Amino acid sequence: MIKRYIINFWVWWYVVKAYDLAQELIGYWGFLLNYLNIPSMLTNLFVPLYQDYSWGGKFISLIIRSAWVIFGSLVMIFVTIPIIFIYFVYILIPFMPVFALIGTYIKWF
């Protein structure tokens, strides 16, 4: 009976809850990606803003959209790194007592 509960914990932690956490983090990442409007700015990179098809309008829209995409990409990089770190910390949490025991054992020698 105990064996079943121990196995169920690992299945619950690494299959059920890890999947839920990954879905939540990916949802947050996707929301921020759409909030920053990066995909639509990339698809319309060479389309003039406000339908100004003059040479100046095309040039200004390219500069504005390029800056928008670069800024949004930097923000996404700074958000992606903590999201990946959070997920890996979640994966390692059940092993923290083992790491503490090994650390204590190494200090004795």
C-alpha cells in the first residue's frame, strides 16, 4: 500500500502537476507575446503604418516596427529565462532532501 502511494506521488508530481505548470507558464508566455504584439508586427514589417504609401511613410514604419520587434524580443528573452528556471526548480524540488543529505554527508569528510 505504501509503495502505491509513493509511486502515485511521483506520477502526480512529474506527469500531472508538471504538465499543469508547463501549460500555465506557456500560457503566460503566449499572453505576453501577444500583448507585446510581436507576431503581428513581424508579419506586417514592410506594410506602411496608417496606409501612408509614400517613401517616408514606408521608411518610418519600418523603423518603428523594427524597434518594436527588437524591444519586444528583449522583453521576451528576459521573461523566458525566469520561466525556464521556475520549471526546472519545480522539477528538482522533490530531490532537495537528497541534495541536503549528500551535502551533509560531504561536510563530514
